[in-house]
Amino acid sequence: MSKVISTMAGNVWKILVSVGDQIEEGQNVVILESMKMEIHIAAEKSGTVREIKINESEFVNEGDVLIELE
């Protein structure tokens, strides 16, 4: 199982995938907002979205698990 990890602290502005979606390596899956900037978080591996562990508008820290992939 692979995980998509937050690369920085910020608010979850938009979740771009849903459970069951097939995603490719390098695909943007979440957009964070920090200091009025949008930061795109991409999957490091291809897979199917198993679980989304965050909600939009939620604050996340660097290293938090955002999404789990199968």
C-alpha cells in the first residue's frame, strides 16, 4: 500500500480525487493553501485510491498522510 504524504503544512483547499479512482504517478491529487499560495500535491506512485484521510478546509502538517493507495 502506498501513501500520499503532505510535503508542507497548510489548509486542504481542494481534493482532486475520490475513493476508487485510478491515479497515475505524478498526478495532482490534493491542493493545499499556505500563505495565499496554492501547493499541488502529486502521487509518487500509481494506484487506486483506497482511503482519503483528510477533508477540505482541514489543516494538515508536513508528513501527514493525505491519501492511501492500493
